[in-house]
Amino acid sequence: MRFSKIKDNDIANGLGITMSFWTQGCPHRCKGCFNKETWDYNGGKEFTKDNLDYILTNINKNNIKRDLSILGGEPLCEQNIHGVIELCKEFKRHYPDKTIYLWTGYTLENFNYIQKKILNYVDVLIDGKFEEENKNLSIMLRGSSNQRVIDVKKTLREENIALHEVC
Ligand code: SF4
């Protein structure tokens, strides 16, 4: 897996403060994408054990309660999915009560077998491509109104898409 950047304190990509992690590489090419520097699969840096340790060690730095946000690029493309699953698995092993937010351009109904594994770890899933014609910057956690903020645990429990109550 390659990644673009890690931001220690982010208030724009979660409910509260998150440490945010941008994966590198995206197949979607959404018109009007605000993050084109993450498209190139060869850009960014290789994600290493040191980077994982950095996240695990610093998530509570300075006694600030942070959750984890994973954005892109596309975290669930074939180049990133295995690394993202490992990251989420390790994160939840250390911090089972923290929330993981994950943004993807894929829609949940179309996840393949491997992509579905991420649902074991992610709490809040924001799915769907950015659609310029539906752009709306006033809605929480999304760039366009077609995107959904999904409560993953409730969705799995009810076997039906459950939208997040706060959003
Ligand atoms: S999924 Fe995100 S990063 Fe990829 S093209 Fe669309 S808006 Fe850009």
C-alpha cells in the first residue's frame, strides 16, 4: 500500500478530532476531484511498519482523544485494500473503542469479496464517487449529495443499509 499523507489533528474528516490517513492511487477519476495528486499509484510513499507504529503510538498524543479517518485516493482499490485491512485490524486490536471512518468511491452494494472484509473493522463508511453535479459542501462528511454516511455495525446487524444518525 502507498499513502499520500498522515495528518495528526484533523477536524474536517470525522465527528470530533481524527488522525487522518490518505492512501495513494485512485481508479475513479471523478470530474472535479479536489485531490488529484492522490490518483497516481506510484506517487506518495510506501506504507511501512514505522508508519503503522506512528499511528498506533500517536493516536492519543498530548492526551487528545482522536479517532482514525482513512481517505484517498481510493483505500479499497486492489493496490491498497490489503494494506488498509491490515491497518484497520491492527488499529482495532489496540483501540477497539475508537471509531474508524473510511471514504471510498465504490458503493457498498458493489463491494467485492475482499472489500467486504473491511466491514469487520470500519465503523462509519462514506461511500460513492464525488459527483460534481451533486456537489454540496454544506452536508457533513461528504462532498456531493449522492454519497452516503453509513453506520456499518447497524447495517450488518439489520442486513440493510443504515445511514448514520448524526449525519
Ligand atoms: S474517489 Fe476521491 S480521490 Fe478518487 S477521483 Fe473521486 S474524488 Fe478524487
